[in-house]
Amino acid sequence: MSTPLIRLVVLYGGVSAEHDVSRVSAAHVLAAADRSKYRLIPVGIDKRGVWHRNDAMAEALAAGAELPNSLDIDGPAVAPLDVLSGEPDDLTVVFPLLHGPHGEDGTVQGMFELFKLPYVGCGVLSSALCMDKAMAKEIAARANIPQCKWLTFRDGVTDARQILTDVADHLGFPVFVKPANMGSSVGVSRAATIDELDSALNLALRYDDVIVIEEAVNGREVEVAVLGNTAPDASLPGEVKPGSDFYDYEDKYVTGNAELMIPAKLSDDAITQVREYAADAFVALRCTGMARVDFFYEEDGRGWLLNEVNTIPGFTPASMYPKMWEATGIEYPDLIDRLVTLAIEVHRRRSSFSIEH
């Protein structure tokens, strides 16, 4: 008797500014997933937040057809619980590829918990912490993970005039200004003067009311993929050489001008240390499943500086997370298998906890 297929629901799209990136990630995860192990259910969320079961794409997958580079949001509108739960005997695992707010920030993860469904990636708390770069920096600092200097601006709480002075006094110029709860470099800009800082804050405030302002670091941009639950593994690091002033959205997904070097050309000691820091950050922020941990490397200065932790990294052809695992010895289909297995493992562990007094 053959083993029943795992019903793998791949969620993509979403209401964030990273909607289009998510559609590309989903296409490549579905293309790489082993169809002898999974019954693949693509579910797209449009920009209004309406869920659509993409039946045409599911049929194409079942027939072994090649997929487009990006999935459309297509098919009948469905209620989330109806499409997620499946039949009573199904083992359903959800693979959320919803980059950014309302996908990577703990919101849908809370829904999966309420529905008692295993899902790939970090839980509610770690998703929320890592998505909020300001809070993630606070936790990383308590764990003694080195970082660059930063300040936090909260709209309506922080004095808008005072922050301009504080940045000049404590960070100096240039600085980078980021919405706390956004990814793929959306809303990020570089400011070299007070006037540019003011403009950068106004841009970032289009995406969030909490803004992180960081000193500009003259260091190499290095990333590490982490995989696991309580005892995570860290990949060989990869290095990004931006094609513009910094590794922005255009560089990542439009122009493709960034140079990606996997593995990064580093000493053995530097590689060992950054892998340890990546695993430490993963544990400190209570991550499970997967995360991509980004660093700056000042070779003749402070050494490794944590930049940020991404709990739903990209899975596009240009994305570092699957590329770094491939360089470390885990091929794309095997990576998906590992992520699904980790999701089931953590779900079973959480489900075993007693709710009785």
C-alpha cells in the first residue's frame, strides 16, 4: 500500500508591497516540490485579501506541466478554513510564501494555530519579532549578538525634530532608513544629509509607523540560511555585491545587477563564526523551520554585524536562501522536504502540550 500524499497548500500573493515577489517564489516552490510526495494546492491571495483556489494551476501540476515564472491570482474565491482543512483523512501542511506584512509578521501564523494546522516556518512570536526590525534588534542586543548602531523612530511617539538631531549626533551621515515591518528593501533609502533624512523618513512612513535608522556600514553584505527547530543548521554563507548604492528592490528583482557569490570568499574562521552567529540569532528570536540571517562584515573593524532576520525568505531564481543550501549540499526538492518535515515536527510538539490544569 502506497503512502498517502501530503496535501501541501502553497499560499502566495497577499496584501503587502511584496505581492509580486511572492507570486514568483510560489511558482518555483511548486515547480521544485516532489509530485510523488505531495498533492499540491496553490492558493493565491489578491491585493484586497480575497483567497482564490487556483484549480487550473493544480491541474497543470497534476499533469506534470511546466509552470510559468510567476503565478497568477486565479480561480474561485474560497473561505480560508475551507481550502486549508481538506478532507478529514488528509495530512495538510501549509507553506506560506507571503512576504512582508499580513504574511510574514505572525498574522496568518496565528490563523494556522487556531485551525490546528502544521505550517512551514516560524511561529507567531518569532514571525512578529523578526518582522519588526526594531524589536528584533532589541532581542539580538540582549543575546549579545553584535550589530551596527541604530535608532528607532515611532510616529506620534518620537519627537520628529529631535530624531533629526539625534541621528546627526549619535549615528552621523550617511544612514539607512527602513520601515520596521517590511521586506525586500521596500521603502528603504539612504540619507546623507538632514534634508535627505527627512525625505527618507516620509517615504518609510508610507509603509509603517515604526522606522529604523541605521549607521551606514562600510562592510561586505553576507547572508546565511538557517534550517531547523531547536538545534538549527546554518548554511555556507553567500555574499551580495549590490549593483547600486545598496541591495534594493530593483537590484534584487528587476535589474539583476547584483553579483551573488555562493559560497562567499571568506576565511575558514570567519565562516565558522558567521554560521554560529546566524544560529544564535535564530535561537534568540525563537525561530523554527527556516530563516535567512543577514550580516555586514567589517574585515578591518568590528567584524560581523547582524543586519536582519527574514523568516520567509525569497524562493525566486535570484533568491539566496535555496542557493546557499544547494551550495551546502541540500538540493531544492530536498529542502522542501526538510521544511515540511520540520513543520510537522514542531506542530506535533506544540500539540502535545497540556491545556488542562
